[in-house]
Amino acid sequence: MKEILINVTSKEKRCAMLKFGKLQDLIVERKSNRLLTGNIYRGEVINILHNIQSAFIAINEGENGFIHISDIVENTQKFQEMFDMEFEWDSDVSAIEARKLKDADISKFMKIGHPVLVQVVKEPIGTKGARLTSNITIPGRYLVLLPNTPHRGVSRRITDRRERDRLKKLIRAFEMPQKMGLICRTASGTASTEELIAEATELLRTWEKIQEDFQNSDRP
């Protein structure tokens, strides 16, 4: 049996998810500490620095955000850093990505004045704007949808080989657009097949809504 407990005070909100009486997840949101990390924006390219393969992007959150070419091309290492865990991928992606990064030119991806969909991966500090990526992630409780990265992986923290094999078969069989990927987080090891399919479907709906909002908006 699942339970959700919510506690609200003048300074913060707390939400706890329990499964059979055991804490599964805890989210604390403080009103005085608004964070940008994970937020997705329709940005506008303001400046391109070809010598360091980077660009500044306006997202209407203080200083312009900063993006580097390594946050534009496919980069599964960045995903592992973001979620602080290693994933077993469906193929040897490191060599492929290294070649893509070596040959990449930011001018092929960014044009001054053009809109771009970006996500904050690092909070702004002082006069430095937020660090951005165009490798969007849509996280759920059990899964993470990778709309622009066609790889599928399972958290190495799931040590049971049979469970890992079950999850790998499931995400390989799940039908998605060709260029999308899917990650099984550690918590997916306790989830049923029905729960995982339902969450993957919901994550796809979320991405469709984000794309729709991006197309219908004319400003950051």
C-alpha cells in the first residue's frame, strides 16, 4: 500500500512517499530558497564564443545562462554526474560520444537570435548565470526520459542480476520515438512492470506538453 504525507508551514512544504510504511522518497521545498536546477526554458541565443565552443542564452532568470558544446552533443557521462550514479548502457557509448564531441562545432547547433530549449544543470552563482544543457532529462520516481539521447540504461546500484535483466528487457521493448532514451533509476528495482510502463507513458506525455509550449511561445 502506498501513502503520501504532506506537511505545509509558512516557510516550507514537505512531501513524503511511503510504501508499506517505509519511506520511499522525501521532497522539501523552501519558499526562501528557489532553485533553478532541473527547470526547462525556452531560451534565446544571445552570443556565441567560437573559440571556447560555448554560448550565452537568455532565459529571463537574472544573468544569461551558459552552455558548452559538451552539454549539446550526446553525453551520457553528464547524465551520470547529474544523477550521481553509474548506468549500464545498452551499447558502448563512450567511444561514439568522444568522436562526436571531437568533431562538433557549436555554430551547427546555435545561431544568434534563435530560440532553443534548455535545462538548468547548475545554479547561478554571483554574477555568473546558470549552467545549461540541451540534453534534456525528464525524471520520474523510477525512470528518466532522455528525449534527445537514443540510449537506454539501468542503474548499477541494482545489484541483483535477474532484476537488472528484467529492467533491460522492459526498457528495450518499450516503444518510443527512435531518438529517445530511457534510464532505470535505482528505485525501479522495486517497481512492478505495470508501474514502470505507466510512468514511462506519463513522462512521454510530459515531453509532448513541453514541446507544445515551446512551439507556441514567442519569448524566453
